[in-house]
Amino acid sequence: MQIEGDSRDSWISQTLIRLSASSFRAGFVLSAHDRAYARSKGRATIERHARELLRGRVGDAWPAKDGRQTPFRGHPVFTAQHATATCCRGCIEKWHHIPRGTELSDEQLDRLVDLVMAWIEGDLASYPA
């Protein structure tokens, strides 16, 4: 299913609201170091990192070390992955209804990257430089 324009923005907003109802997911915030890093690198670079990290860590049908492959800190995208339930295929299946056992399509990856970036941008807006 393709989600474009306002529908995609609506999906992102609704998903972030749903995730915020989880005390575990809502407890994540970027560290001051990660915020500074994200600001210094800029949106395009962080988005590229998000795409590379998601493709490499959760893009496969059965990723290595699934459920333990995404660190909790060390890069803004890692924190955002936990906050947005894009950290492992189990969370992606539970929260985003994308089943395990098939490689993420480009469209699915784009949608998850957009969600991660929206979360990062929201965190940065909540903590102005």
C-alpha cells in the first residue's frame, strides 16, 4: 500500500501519537550529544544514515541477532528506532504490521525512514539549540 502526501503525513502523526501512548516508547529522548550531532550533520545526512541503518539492521527478512541488533545509544537514529518501534523485526511487525520473513520493500523502508526522521525532528524541535 502506497502512502503519499497528506496521507503519509497523517500516518506519521497518527503513528507517533500511538507510540507516545507506550510508556516505554515515550521515554526515549535524544542525548545532548546526539542532538548536537544531528544538528551539525543536517537533515540530509541523518536521513541517509537512517536509510542505511534501517536497511542494514532490519531490512532483511531474518536479520542477524534480531531483537538485539540496534543499540540504545551511539547515534540519533538508534534512539529514534527504539522510540518508533523500528528497532527489530518483532517491533516492526507488532507496531507497523509488516510481517517478518520478507525483506522490507523500498516503499516500506521509505515509510519507516520518514517516521524515524519525523521523530528526530520532533525531538530537536522540543529542545531548541
